Amino acid sequence: MQTVLLSVAVIIAVAVIFNLYKKRQAEQANPPVGQFMDVEGVRLHYIDKGQGEPIVLLHGNGSMIQDFIISGVVDLLASRYRVIAFDRPGYGYSKRPRGRSWNPIAQARVLRVALQQLQVTHPVVLGHSWGTMVALALALQSPAYVRSLVLMSGYYYPTLRPDVPIFSTPAIPVIGDILCYTISPILGRLMWPGLLRMIFGPAPTPQHFSEKFPVWMALRPSQLRASAAESGLMIPSAFKFQRYYQQLTMPVVIVSGANDRFVHPNRHSMRLHRELPQSVLRLVPGAGHMVHQVAPHEVSAAVDEAVGRQSNLSWRSSQEEERLDRGQAPVATPHSERGEAAPAFEKSHSDYRIASSKVAPEHKPDMASAKEPLLT
């Protein structure tokens, strides 16, 4: 018995040492790319690039600023806008103090203060995946402050997600800490190729992402714990937020991969579009959950629409428009992997034309008639 216990202790110690080594190695290879600021006891890492109207970028669960940089979206937007991208609390080099819930509302409050410190007014706020919840929370808390929203690959309504109990386990006190310093980083690395197939499919994982995304930065114990907590908060947050969507009045551009296997556009993006008369829906044929990585120019064009600029992109496909206007969706096909079923689409992933059904009205927030927060 003592031999077994000693063996287990040795294995745990080796795993902890290995993971701490990989953490240190990852941080040395990927130093901070931006600046730091302290907001209400939270140290935030951010980049601030370009000039013009402000665009705020909020990444998804498990990610960091590098996701937007690698995709090319930051450089595309910074050529004509001021782009501010944050490592959300707990990701990249931003801290996530323990002892408080870091739900979308709490994160939005901190980021609003951060934006004020940066003298940002009336931004277009772009969120990807879990970041859409923070973008929505910011818009619902400060409806007169946010100019418009760009929501990419978002999860907006509560659905059955068998992956949530599995991926939220590292957030359990004590047990989660043990997992995050021992087995979770190693399992995460082993699962990484399958996860990429899930979030990028049916499009292949772009070479630039495979080569440049700092995998072991995402597998550090602190980031795994933050990611697990957000997995657990996803369904309750969507359940709460769905009551408030129709109260949004600013323009909303909704972007989704038509073949998203992780968050089905039928159940989320298209449904939200039907609820918001001032919204525009852009489905990217052949793209999955990581739509900004495979179609950065389309994302850039969506931001132009949110700002009110004319896009040079050819958006419309008449058959797709008619399908959306009738409230119909691409036919779903079964998918045996984690996540939700993906719709089949007749175009290949190399054809990134986007379907739309409405034109977003121009919206300029008026602070003189500032509205009360819709969500507190």
C-alpha cells in the first residue's frame, strides 16, 4: 500500500513539475504583446493599435489576444480604425482574482471601466464565441455607450451541452486545482488536434494558426481554470440573457460559420437574428466556429457595416437570402463529435460569400438621452 501511495505521489510530482516547466517555457516564448492597466484590482493585458473609430475585440473561451492577431483581423481593422483587444480576465496575461464570479456581467463592468480609462467612447464591440456574452452584457449594461455590436459564433440560448460537465470539472474548488496542475494540461494537449477539427471543421485548420497559436499558453493551470469556469457559466448566462435581447436597440451584425459544429447557427445566430429587427445576419458558407480565422476579410466587412461604412464585399446570394427570409436553415447533418450538429452546405469552404437578409440602420448613441441599464 505504501508503495502504491509513493508511486502515485511521484507521478503527481512529475506531472506538476512538467506542467510548471511548460508554463514557464510558453511564457518565455510568448511574452506580452501589449500593455497593462489595473482596473478595480484586476490587471488587464491589452493592445491598442490604429486610429479612428474605436473597435473593441473580445475573444472566446480558452483563447487570448493572439487569436485575433494571428487571424489577421487586428491588422485589417487597424488600417482604418482604432482597435483595442483585451485578454479577458484569466486569459493570456490578464489576471482573474479568485473569490468572485467572473460571469459575463462582471467582466463587462471591468472592461467598461478599462475602456473609460483609455478614453474610448461609443465603440463597436466585437465578441467571438463566449466573448459575445461579454459584448452583450456590455451593451445591456450601457446601451447608450455601445455604438453597435458584431457577434461572431455566439451561444445565445440555453441548449443541452454534454461537453459542459466534462470541461467545467477543473473549476471545482480543490479538485479542479489538482487537475489543472497535473492531468488537465496533458490531456488538453492530447485532445488538441481533435478540438481543432471540431472548431474549424469542415474547413481545415489554417497553417498559420497551427504554427503560431501558443498552445501551451492556453494550457497553463490558471487559464484552464478560467476556461472551465466559463464552460460552467455558459448555459446559465444564456438562460438569463435571452430575456433581454429584444430590448437592444443598437445595430447588431451577427456572423456565423454556416457549418459551425460547435454552436449550431440554426439554434443561435439565426434565432437571434429573428428576434432583433435591427440585426444583419452573415452566414459564411463552409466555415466553422473559428470564422475569423478562415474568413478575416468577411469579419472586417462586418465591422464596416456595424460602423456604417459601405462594404466592397459582395455579400448576397439570392437563394440563401430567400432561405433566411423564410426562416429556413441549411439542412443539418449528424455529427458524432462533441458539440452541436452542423448544417450541410453546398459550397466549399473556399467560397466565402455571405448571405444576408436585412440592412443595419446607422446608429449613433446619444448620451443626452442615455438609457438606464437593461441588465444589472
